[in-house]
Amino acid sequence: MTPDRRDAAGGQPSSQWGCLRLSSRLLLAGQILYIVVTQFHAGGDANDHHAIFAAYAENAIWSAVHVGQFAGMAMLLAGLVALSFALDQEDEAARWLGRVGGAAAVAALALYGALQAVDGVALKQAVNAWASAPEGEKAARFASAEAIRWLEWGMRSYQDFAMGLALLLFAAAIARTAWTARPVGWLMGLCGLAYLAQGWVAGTQGFTTVQSAAIVLSWVLGLAWMIWLAVAASRRRREGEKPSD
């Protein structure tokens, strides 16, 4: 059996740093893509269903925005899975925290795909049908669209819970490593808590201003720990490229 190649800096397998670099790039690219694409999402009071459904029906780029959001989230969650491989060289507790975190990330991606199917496809078709229905059918069409909206609340709630759980598990794993600053784990943990808050609010109140604030908070915290992780990965690469004595 061929032993792992070790880097020159810390005696860690070079494959670990390769996974870490891949993870940091996917995480940051996915988060930035998601934030940028979401700026093109139709806006308004999301809990005022008559007004917001009318805005959705008129939106011509609805499908493209939701595909873009899915792409960004898929990249972000793939970055978490790559991070779980980077943690495979750590102690047993960190390894298992990373593996369970990776499983939670996969679950979060599956839930997000279902969420986008409900929001990006089913809800759009329902609001289009409501907007174009004759007056006598509008009440029934609106009720159908609203039922889909409530299903979206549930999907979003549990996707946020899965995402928050994944981040908390990774935060605990990162806190056990020696190759990155402990505050990275703290920021990841706070980001995970922000996702849990989003999930609770979405499931109990819908898409309120409180939920929107939690979303923005998770973006800020996410960018902070992702950039810090990317810097740590870059530093490890430079140190690993130095010739050993």
C-alpha cells in the first residue's frame, strides 16, 4: 500500500489540502452565485399572497432565477461534501463529525431540489393559472396556489434545518483541527444557527421580515467563514510548496 504524500509544512497528506482547496473554492463560488442570482428574484411582501402572486405571474425570468439558485446551492453543498473528505485525515471525532455533516449536506441538497421544484415550477404554474383564470375560477385557482405556497414553507423550513445541522456538525469538526483558526468554526456555528432560525420562522410564520433578516445574516456569516477558510487553504498550499530542509 502506497503511503499518502505529505506536504512540507505540517506533515499532513497533500490530498487533504487538495480537498480543502476544492472545498473553499466551491463554497465561496456557490455562495456568491446564490446571492447574486437571488437579487433578481421577484420582490415584495411574500406573505401578502394576492400581491406577490401577481408579481410572480408577471415575472419573465422566474425559471432562470430558480435554476441559478439551485446551481449556487449545489456548488455550496458540494463544497461541504469536499470539506468532509478534507476532514477524513483528522482524529476520529472530527472524521465522524465531517462524515455526518457531509450526509446532512447531501440531504440539504435533496431538500433544496424538491423546494425549487415546488417554488420554481409548481408555484409559477399555479400563479399563472390564477392570473389568467376567468373570474368565476379565480378563488379556486388562488386556493391551489396558496396551498403550494404553504408546501413551500414546509420544504424551505426543513431544508434550512438540514443546512443548519450540517454547518453545526462541520463547525464542531473544524474546531478540533489544528490547521485553521478556531473562530472559523465559531462563525460556521453561528451561520448554522442562523439557518435553524430561518427554518423555524419559515415553518411557523412564512416568509417574514424576520426570516429575511436571518437570511442576510447567514449570508454575511457564510461569506466570512468561507473567505477565512479559503485564506487558510491558500496559506497551507504556499507552505506546502516550500522545499523541506
